[in-house]
Amino acid sequence: MINNDNYMNFIADSKLPNGNRDEDLYFLFKDKMMLIKEDMGKVFIPTFKDVKNLISGLEIMYHLGKVNEIHCFCGEISSCVKVSGELKFVGLRQVIPIIDKDIAPVCGRASQIIHFHKTNKFCGVCGGENEFVGYEFAMKCKKCGYMSYPQVCPAIIVGITKGDKILLANNKSFPEGLHSNVAGFVDVNETLEECVKREVLEEINIKVKNIKYFSSQPWPYPNSIMIGFTAEYESGDIKVDGDEIIHADWYSKDDLPMLPDKNTIARKIIDSILE
């Protein structure tokens, strides 16, 4: 028999529990910003005790499940609600790298559930009003009964090697000087490996071979999952598309540009290759 305490720290469950406990965690959002609590220089997710005076200002609320036996809720706070003191709103990208490692995945899940609710208020089939079903994470049309579920958009990210060098590229959306791996969304009726080949050819103008799975990472900005690969250079000369990629080149480990944060799958692929 599997002991869930050791196997999975977070257990999803959409059913609302009876009542609240002071230690229950509340993942609350306002205008795409997340509510956190700062205490002695550390960042925490607020508990029910911290936010119980704000509950009346929630426009929506869901039960996410339990993390280490603590109930987790997420909600959207009205834009008119103000907070002060230890409570403040910050961007999700700022929170995830510095929050407790058991809590970080729940932050992403909370954000995606809120995004799902906000983008599925009406049925995509008949236009009727949707309502949350309660027994699972789904919205059901009051008119035709069509069920909508949270959608996850798969994307690939690939570290490409040529001998002892790695290909790194600067996307026009990146901060100045930051370079990373080639990445892109999977197209309809396309395998992950086909997506790797297409994205690299479209953005960098080279062909790759020996594509191998590396690992994956949820990417809740707002609802993706990054599926990581490594690959080897096959042929072609670098020629960036100019639309997404504005610079790319081969780099050795002794001459690297600015790299992504160590918590990202991009950096983990890069470090693994360079090691």
C-alpha cells in the first residue's frame, strides 16, 4: 500500500470541506497578481487566519485539494479590495522561485484554475452560461450540458549541441542579453519530436537529430507545460527568423551569455549539457 504522505505531497480534490481551519492555505489573486505574506524576510501563502476578513470580497472560490494534509483554496478577489501590512500582491513569476518547494506547484495550479474560470464563463458550443460542477474541476453549460475542462497547452523546449558547444538564442520577449533554448507550442496533429524539428527549423534554420526526452515542468503562464528535450546538430547554418528569435549562436561553457533562472527547465537542460 502506497503512503501518500511520502508519494505525493499534494492531493487534488475539488469538493469543498465543511468549515475552515486557521491553517488552511488561500491562494488568492487580483488582476493577475497573487497575494502573499511576508514575515521576517520570508514569503508565505496566507492562511485562513490571515485572510478571513477578505473572504467576503471573493468573487470566486475553489477548493484545490490538500498539501501535506492542509486544505488549499484559490480565489479571485475583487479589484476594489485593499491589503496592507504583511500582505501584498506580487506577480506569480516572482512567487514560484522563492516559495516553499511543496507549495510552488500549488501556486501554479491555483493560477490555472482561476484562468480556467475566467475564460470559460460561457459555453463554446451554444453560448449559454457555465457553472462549476463542484465534484470535479469542470464547468457545465446550464443550457446544453456541455462540459468544459481546464486545458493545458503543451510546448517543447530543446537544448541543442554541436560538439562541445550549445545553441542559445535570444527571444525578442526576453530581457536584453538573456539567452535560452529554442521553445515553442505543439501544433495540431503533431508529435513532440516533430514539433522539436519544426520549431528549430522555423526559428533557427537548422536541422537536428538524436532527439531525446529530458524532463517536463508545468508552466502556468497562463496554462502550459514545458516538455524538455536534448538534440544534436545535423545540418544548416544559423539564420534567425527575426519574428521571435533575434539572435542565436553556439556557445562554449567558458563563454556563456546571461542564462535563465536555475529553477526553470531551460536552465536545467543547459546545466545538464554543460556538465
